[in-house]
Amino acid sequence: MMKLLTLVQVSNAVFKSAQRNCLFLLLALLPAGAQAQFQFTTNSDNTITITGYTGTGSVVNIPSVTNSHTVANIGQDAFQTNKFTSVTIPNSVTNIGPFAFWRCSSLISVSIGTQVVAIGDSAFYECGVLTNLTFPNGLTSIGNNAFENCSAIKCASIPASVNNIGSYAFAGCNALTNALIPSGSIGGQAFSGAGLLGVTIGASVTNIMSQAFWVCASLKTITVDTNNAAYSSLNGVLYDKNQTALLAFPGNATNNFAIPNGVTRIESYAFYSAGITNITGTLCRWYFFHIDYRKRE
């Protein structure tokens, strides 16, 4: 009986050792991204907010479930200044918090889950090499400065579900050449300094804040859907619906411009940094236009 017991004890020890070895082997075979370590908090509704990341992998796949709970939020500052090149946000996530990926200078590609409805302020601020970006169809809000100075983004297809684009949201996006904005409100300087060649304003856009397309030196035309109730365009220039207020003049439009007779108001900075050399019309007084002083010399 003693010999049998010893045999069983030895067998258990060997079995446990084999288990450890197998586990070690499996972990070794996993890609670096799969070994990522996430810090998190459990919310009152038993969902998870990711609050930090301590992994070193270049590819990060955020889990949809952690500690047996659904991952619903990416918290403020959670991944800021990390050096990974790619991140996948699962479909379980609904909110990306402020500064979540702030200054992730090596981030090239981000896959945003289909259930994300809000991208917080400065969430991807100065992710300078970020090029691949697709928004989910249910997205409703893009925060202030959310993609400011993401100078490599070439395309940002904004879904019709978005009802708010924050101030400076795409400012300084030098590679962004076209913007189609179907609906909602466009914040002040939302696209200022972007490399836009053309802008299309959809029928459901309700509010365009001052200087939304400020200092877009390459911008040639702004086109507004004829069914829009608040805004209109004529020859690439942005007006209110009745064309009594001139709101924005494209920075790279014609060198000669005649202000339409029906215009009674010109928005501050409407012509700022425009390359125009000759303006005619009843409102042609320089202090209405705020053209860059260097161009008035």
C-alpha cells in the first residue's frame, strides 16, 4: 500500500510539472499582442473600463471580456504615449475616453468596434502616423481635438449617425484631402489647417461654427446639398440658406471674386488666408474680410 501511494504521489508531481510545461509552451507560442497586460476597473453595472496597458507588443487586441465581465469603455489616458503600431477595439466597447490614445506616435492602424458611439476629446491627438481609420456606422460624437495633428490620415469617412464633430477635431490633418459631412454640428476650427481640396456638406448638417475650415490653404470648393435647410453654396463658396451671409471662402479658390448683391453680412475671418487678389462688391471693405495682412500689402 505504501509503494502504491508513493507511485500515485510521483505521478501527480509529474502531471503537474507537465501541465506547467505545456502552459509555458502555449504562452511562448502566442503572438506578442496576445500577451498584452491590461489594467481595468469594474463599473457599477459590472462592465469593465480599461484604464491602462503595461504590455510591450506592437499589435494590441483589446479583449471584449476581462475578469468575466464585458469590456465597455476605454478610459481616460488608458493607452497614451504607448509605442504599439496597431490596435483593435472590440465590438463590446461603446466609449473611447478622452486622451485614450493621446500621442501614440507609432500607431498606424486602428480598428474601431461597431458599437462605439463616442470618441472623447483628444482621444487620438497627435497620432502622427495614423493612416488607416474607419468609423462605425453607429458613431454619434467625435470630441474636441479628437484627431488633431494626425497628419497622415488620408480618409475619414464620417457616418450619417454622427451628430457632433468637436472643435479642432481634424485640425492639422495635412493628408486629409476630402471631407463628406452628412449631418449634425461642425465645431469651430474643426478642420482648420487640414489639407482639404473639397468639402461636401450634407442635407442634415444643422450648424457650422465659425472658422470650421479656417486656413485650409488647398481648399478649392465647398459644396452644400441643395436640401440643406440652413446652408447653401454658390461657386464653391459657403453661404447661409438665403445667401445673405457669406460664411467661408475657400483658401485656394479663384483670384477674383465679386460679392453677390444680396449679401448683407460677411462672417469674421471668412477670407482669412485666402489667396484671392481682387474683390469687388458693395461690402468690399477690408475690415470685413480679415484677410491675412501679408496679402493686403
